[in-house]
Amino acid sequence: MFSGHSPAPRRRRSQGRSARVAVTIAIPVALALLIGIVIVVRGQHSTNINETALGASASPSASSSTTPATTTAANVNCDIIVPANPLSAKGLATPYQLTGTGGMTPEQSGCTMTNAANLGAFVQATILNTRTGQVYVYDPLVITQGTTPAVAPTVPVLPRHYVATIDFGFNGTDLIQVGATRHALAQGNCVNGTPGSIFGQQSFCNGINFFNVAHQMEAQGRLFVPSEGRSNKIIPTGGRLGTGRACPVTHNFDMVDQDPSDNVTTEYLLNPATGQTAQDTTANSGNIVGSTLLLNGSDNTLLDLFMDPVLGCTPFQAPDLANNNQPTSSQALDELLAEKNGNAPGIAALVPENDEMTLDSQGQFDAAKTNLYRAEVGQPSISWSDNRFSSPAMYCQNMVNIQTPFLAANQALLATGQAPVTAVGNNLFTFLANRLSMSFTNLSCQNFGLTDPVTVTLDGNGAAVAATFNTTVQQANSTSGSTMPSQGHRHGRHHHQYMNPSGM
């Protein structure tokens, strides 16, 4: 889940993020549950960044809605209450509420935004003007049920003709959509998975409609998606620095992990004194003294906030309707950018069937669930053409054969960057190397006759401090996508958390 996007300009809210990254703290790590802490300081504000997607995200539980945990310590699942008419301006400005499953209160379950590092929920809307092609971003606020916002959300001024998608991200395991009214979920075309099999951290409202319209408008020349840009810092595999290599996007095998296209780039402010949250706007940031910045762990955040600044790249951004139209990124914008630019030289990393979010409740491959997830993020359904690159076997093969030499060639450059999770690696290079090795395990790539190409050296706390690679090209022994994951695979996912204690 935690893979990312871009350099300084490519960062979300680029004026503030570079200054935020200041201190990292490492803590012990276990392969099955990796917890990283990153402290980011922004003026008077500390940053509580829980990023589950850095190397992988928590796998969906088999029965979260029917057998909720009974203690805060054990609970990993939460409900999120979706307001009525969620795609309307009023619905977007109505706070979503985080609470426990099965009747547990926020306090009993730990499902509070003060516990965002473990169980925080995040919501993000991307809006497309269907007449002009202009796109916008708006991050609806999530509050702990029973609280009120620290600052009432800004009501967005929406175009007269528009289509919107709402993406959900979660720092726990399963986030379960619950309608505030009987028809709320239907009104928003909200999708949490297939019957009896939840996606887990990620869910959607109206994604299929949004991307259908966006793709049509793009084909007609009415929606402009920019180039991914080029970096003169990246060394091409087996080559030398030249005029510049294309910047990575989220569909590139040189930066993907075990679960691509998941979670959001939303940021919230937390008032640690009251437990109240607010949208992360310039005005709110200045008025909530001592606030903590909460982030959702995502592939997009890794790329935007950590990789791109080092590589010299910039993201696709749009006006933030909650923050005086300041440019910001979103998961949907990253998908549009990747769809336009992520296929060169003809290989796209689409959501594979061995992604733990798309396995069925028994941990088996599920083509229908994978196709539903893909559709909600604008990706094509499973086909022979796509399976040349993103079948379970070929996804593993391409990740090994493309990402390994990329990391090896750019080791010195990446080592100058900060690790998103210091419990995984002591710099950006060792973090990415360890993340690749973990993704290899969590995707059960060994089942396809492949060998982990990374050898990491760990310190006493289990964080990678060095890495070496075997860049020999490997060949998977199956491209059919029918091979089943190994037993126990669904619970091998590492759960990364970025957390900045309040008051820092």
C-alpha cells in the first residue's frame, strides 16, 4: 500500500511538505507487521503520518463485519459512516464518522482519529467538470463518532455539470462502509468489495462512472492529462545519464509493491487537546496551534512525498476546493497520470489477482473481485493482453526484472532520500529495497519459480541498512494466473505506520 509518487514540485501541497520531513525514529519490525514512525515538523504543527501502503498494506480479514474484535488492543477493523447524498456539495461537506464495528463504540474499538496511526480513516473526492474538463480535489473530513469538527468543513462550490469519485483509505485492516441513511451508499454508488469479501483498506464511491466519463473526455480532447515529465537524475537501466528518463508513475514496475493503486493522499489536522479533526487548509493550520498532521499510508504518498523530490519529478495536481484552490494531488489524479504515461515501454502494472485486497474470503484468486477493484480505479478488466504483464506470475516477474535493476542503478541517488518508515530502512534506498523483498514474499512470487532478488542487511531493530541485488533476468514458470497463493499468505502483509506524537 505504501508506494508513492514524486519530487518537490510533485508533492501534494508542495509548499509545506518539504519542510515537514525532519526527524525519523526507528522501532523494531516484524515481517508480518511492520510499524514505522516518521516525525514530521511543520512550523508549530507535528505530523502524525500513518502509512500502511509503504511496502504493503494490511490484508482484509475474512469476517470483519460479523466477528468484530472485542478489545481495543486486538481490533483492526472499523466502520465509517457515509453521509446522505455523498456526491453532492452538502454530502461532501458533511463529516464522515469513524466508529467500531458490531456496535462497539469508538473508545471500545480504538476507532478514533486520535488513534489514526493505527485505525485512522481518510476520504478523498476528485471532481471533473464535464463541460470544461477542469478537475478539482476535495478531501471530506473524517471525525470520531460523537465528536464535532475542530473547524466546520468548507462547503465546496461544485460545477453545475460534474462527475465525482470518492476514494477511502484506512490505516487498519478492514474499513466497512455504513450509510448514515438507508439509501446513502446507493446514492453514492459506493462499493466496499464483493458480497462477503471486502477489499480491506480501500473502498470507493462512483469510481466506475467517474473514470468512464474521464476516459471518454480525454479521448475527445476535452480532458488534458499532462506528461509524467522527465528526470535528468535517473540512470536508465544499463545506461548512462542523458537527456532524462521518464519519471515514475504508479503503474510502473520500477516502483510498485504488492498492492498497487490503493489508499489516498488526504491530510487532516488533529487537535490533540480535544481529539477533534479539521481539513488541512492554510487557514486551519494557522489557527489550530500545536495540531498534528494525519496522513494515510499510500503508494501515492511514497511517490509524491519521498521519491519524486529525490528524482526531480512533479505530480498531476488540481485546485483544492477546501483550500482556496491551492494545487494538490489525489489518488484519482495519480491513476489518470499513470494511465496516460505508465505503459511505456508497453508494460503497465495493473492490480493483479494476487493482490491481497482482491483475494476472496478464503484467500483464493477472484477474477470478479479484481475486475471490480480495477474498474473503480479506471483500469481495464483482466484480459489476455493485460495478463502478459499483470497476471499473478507476470506481475511478479516484471516487478523482479524491472524494479531490481532500477534500484541497483540508482542506489546512490536514492540513498540521499529519507526513508518513509525508518523501521523498514535507514534511507529511501534501503527502504525501497526491503519493500521489494517484502512484496516478493507477500505476493507469493516464489510459487512461480522466481527467487527473491534482494539481500538486505538488517540492524538490531530489523531495519535495512544495506542491500545487494541479483539482477539476473528471471522467467516465471506460469503466466496463466491460475496458481493459488501459498497458505497463510493473506496475513503476511506488513503494516506501515507514520506517526508524529502530538506536541512535537
